[in-house]
Amino acid sequence: MHSIIVKKVYLFIAIFIIVTSACNFSVNMEPTNPVPVPTNTLSQVIDIPTTTPEIFISLTQAMPSTAISATAQSVEVSVEPLRILLSPELASGVRGSQIPRAEGQDLPYWELTPGHTLLQLEGYRLQGKFIEPQIYIYPALGYAEMFSGAFESMHRLRNIMHDPSTAINVEQLPAVPFFNAAQVFASNFQVISFQNGEGVRFLTEYAQYAAPVNNHELFYHFQGFSSDGEYYIVAILPITAPGLAETDNAGAAIPVGGIAYPDINDANADFQSYYAAVTALLNATSPEAFTPSISQLDALIQSMQITP
């Protein structure tokens, strides 16, 4: 499956480059590296436009599925064009919305969309986190044509899928196109296949400064393409780790074995070494020690099927 996806996605990117070149399209990317500043303020990520129509599916109402099985208790939930198997241990239901097309020079980039599907996991195991548990399904070409940030993220994803064994740093990873912040680190990287597609997952945190890695803002991030290259999928799912502080407060208690956050007011503070140490710590942590476990979230992603 991997080679087929790479070829089709590569063709999609190549076609897009030709089309945009002919239209004198220029790609101007937002900075991807957060700049350390002496402040502990993080802007809230702005929600995407109001959704309509909206449906809610409770797992107590959904029918059990035997087509593909993530766990014995998982049930099938479908919101066109996405079908998933959701464990009641992870969430109690799904709220699905069709986001209408939104474009225009007056709109901020995080509101631009060719029209997409949004799945929100209701009753998610972790509550009150900075990131809401959501899965986005975009028409790939339409989103790339509309927004240079989406094109850049898809381009990075295609490069990784072409050779996932290559050493990758955080600046080369695909980013959430509609976030108004940058990835400060990335750990637990792995290529993940789903029923008719493939992508990558990793743990990360977004900020507008050199923020401490913490359980309030940490999330499991997946990006991928459907096997036909038609759809671009972005999943953001909160997750916590036993070795991290619970909040982004620089003075928050660090668990035994955790990594101390540098003094942000120290001109010689070594944030690069801090993020490297946190990355190593999380990479060495058992997948089952996270909440939810990485295995549970992988199973959710692996169960996905795009059915146009």
C-alpha cells in the first residue's frame, strides 16, 4: 500500500505545482519555528467556521461492527466520507459536521476551507485539555490550492511517506495548517496505515514561544492521505504522559524522572537541549503508559476508512 499511496500523492503534488505555476501562484509560508520570548502567554487557537448541518452519534445507539475490529467493544460510526471504529473506553460518541466552503482575502488563514468534514469525539477520556479531540477530512487538492500552509504541510507529508526511514526533525514534519502557533517538539514518530490510506503520527505541542511540554497541551497528531490521494486527514487527540507536568506553568511540579524546564528569563537557557531530553523521555515511555494509550489511538486511526 505504501508505494501506491506515495505515487498517487506525488502525482497530486506534481499536478498542483504545474497548475499553480501556470496561475502565477506563490507560496509564502508562515514561520515554523517558535521564537523564545520572556512571556508565558499562548493565544487560543481560533475555531473554524460554524458548522451545518450537524449530527450526533452515541455509541449506545451505534450498531456493533464486524467488518474490521479494533477491540471487541468497538462500534462502527460513520459520518460521510469517514467511517471509524470507536471504543467506548476512548469516547462516548461522535459529533459530525459538514463545514461549508469559506474563502476571501478578509478571512484569516485558519478559517480558509474548501469545505470539509469535522468529527468531534464526545465524552473523550480526557476532559478540559487545551486541544479538543477532533478529526478533519479535507479534499486534498482543493485545500492545497486554497491555502499555501496546507500545501506545505501536504508536501512535507509526501516527502516523509516517500522515505520514512530518513531522520526527521520537527521543522520537516507536517504541521496543523489551521493552528496559529508552531510545533515546539515532536516524539513517538511512526508511519500508520488505515483501511484505505496511510500517514504519520507523533506526539507534539503547539505554542507561540518556547513553552514547557505539559499534559494540558500535549496531543497525539496524525496526518495522512487516502490511497487515491483525494482526501487529506488531520487528527488531533489529547494525550498525557506520566513524566510531564500537568500544566504549562513554568513552576509546575515535575514528576520524578521528568525534565526540568529552563528558566525562560535566562539569556543562556538551552531550550534545544530541553526539547531533546523531553523527546527522548517520551520515546522511551511505554505506549501503554500514556492516557489514552498510544495503542488505543493508533487503533482508532487504523480503523479509518474513507468512502466518498
